Amino acid sequence: MGGVHYLSPQLFRGLVETKSIPREGLGEKVAEFLRGLSSREPRLGDRRSLGPMMSSPLKESVEAFIEFIDRNLNDPSRFRESKVLEREVIEMVTSLLGGSEGAGLITYGGSESNITALLILRGLGFRKVITPTSSHTSVSKAAHILGMKVIYTAVDSELRAVPEDIKAKVKGCSDCAVVLTAGNTETGVVDDALRVYEEVGDVPVHIDAAFGGLMIPFLRESNPSIPKADFTIPSVYSVNVDGHKAALTPIPSGALITRTRELMEKVRYRATYIEAGSQYGILWTRTAGSAAAFWASLMFFGVEGLRRLFTSMLTNAMYCRERLLALGFDVVGPELPLICFRHREAGYRELKRGLADRGWYLYTCPIYGGLKITFMPHVTREVIDEFVEDLSKVLRV
């Protein structure tokens, strides 16, 4: 079995008959094999990984995750320090988003946050979700799970929600709530929650700010035209952010913030066999590693560090935009550190294949008919120059 890390997974499984649990354990050879598997596939922070909204996690955040991995946030009487970490993350993010009560919970990311937010709204009597066609698939997934009807609304040329169409769909609907996005998956633009409030008044709004929620308060300092995505808008009931995106935590690490503590009571459930007597959210066991990792990243960077991080990411996005415009591409963004681009004479799927042949990994933005780059910290100016050079070659083929 020596050198097993050079075997294919199929051959390895054949040797140890893992169609069922092996009779004898493999001990340390398991770790050796997994290291070999890991070496064969890319990581999120690889320099040619341009599509995902994630990067290599911060070392200190990874260490925090591992340190608290064996604690359960839903047993706060036993794991008191873990619960303090969760509470402090919620309070820090609440403050950043202009809130006051500091209510919410650590989640495993945007999908869980969106399900939980819609569950709260359903508990308040709202059975229909009005959302633009550019919203993340986890919104429609959450509505499907919860038996809520989704009503889609129009978007503009940059895939931003059209407030007037939301108003038209809301009219006469007494059980409708609205879900907006702060940093949509395809073009990175921010739906204008304030304009929606001005159009439809007090209709409850949840903002899926998994990508943009932590960035927007800092980026608005130099560009106030970026729409707000926070609790200064009276109709906003909840906002979610992802640590494993903007804050460089390991996966999974997100947070759902609610305007009031009362809203969190809609996802509080009896658990009589633990001392606390109840737990919050749709999960029972929640590793405190997610809270510790988020806490560690926020404390590592601080306000000034986050400002520098997000400003640098956006600066690189703007640089790339200029390079792409010079090649004849149409570009949407960057409002946040993300762009979608397309060429009038070259199909985006063909471009993607040509770039993949040269080792580049991009996502598509199909609604716009283009390719997407997210400017995470590993996407430096040097990487951008390499990418544009290869893109130029693909265009000439």
C-alpha cells in the first residue's frame, strides 16, 4: 500500500474494497491518500481561479475554525465562550449595517440564511416572494422548500431590480414580501433597496448580501452612488452576509442579521433536553468553528484592514475593466469587485472553452451572455495581465 497517493480513487477503492466499509481500518493511510487527492484538484485561491466569490481563507481564521470545531452553538449553556463569539460577530456586523439590536445567528452561508429569512417572513404571514430574475437560485430554492410562491420581476440592462415593476407586482398583494440582492451573482450590481422602499413603502424586505454586505459600507465612502443594503432603510427586516466570501473565512461561515430580536423568535424551537430549553435556526448542531472563524477574520483585519482589502479588490476590478474595454468587450461593472463581460463577435461559451484550455477557470453570466470574474485577493494586477494576454490569443484563434 506504499505510495497509495499516486493511485486513482477508483484503483484505490478497488484495492481496499470500499464498496462497503473496509473490514480493517486504514489508519494513517487515509490521510496520505486524501493528501494525494487534494494535490490533483485546484483550490479556490489558485491564481487562475477567476469565477468563484471565494479565495484562500485567512490562516488565522482557519486556525480559529479548527480550535472551535468540536463545540455546538446550539448548546449555549455548555459552550458559553462559543456563544459569546457568535454574539460578538452578530453585534459587529449589525453595527456595520446600521442596526441597533444585534439579533441574528451564525449560519453555514447564504443558502441557509435565505431559507431562515424566508421562514421568518412566512411565520409573519407572508406567503409570496417578489424577487428580480437576477436573484440567487437559493432564493427560489428556499421558497420551494417553504411552499412559498415566487413572483419574478424585471431587471435593467445591468441586471439590477426595477423598483417600478416590483411596485406593480406588490399592488394588491397583502401577503407579499420582497427579496433583493446586494451583489448579484452574475454582474455584482446592488439592487436599490431605498428606491424599492420609496415605491412600495413598508412591504418587508430581505436583502441577500452574501457577497456585498460587508463591502458596501466601505466602498460607499468613495462611491456613494452604490445603493445602501442595510437597516437604515425602514422596510429591511433582515440582511445576510457571508464570511467565506468577503471576510476570507473557511467554508462554511455566514450570518443572518434581523432588525429586531422579536423576529428571531419566529425561528426559535423547543429543545427541552438541553439546559437552554430552546434553540434557534433550522439546524440543530452548528459548529462553533464557523463563528470563531468569522470573529477571527473581523478582528484580524479591523475596520482599516477591511477598507484596504475591499478597496484593493475594487481597484483591480477597475483595472481589468479598462483592459477588457481596450480589447473591444462590453463590460458590466464593477460596482462591487466583480464584472461580467462579453464580445460582440465571439460567443462566451467558446471563449470560456478557449480560456479553460489555457488553465483559466471562469463562471458565466448567462442572462447577460458573458463571462464573469470576481476580484478576490488572489486576482492581482499581475494575474489580470496574464489573463488578458491569453484572452487576446483566444480571440485571435
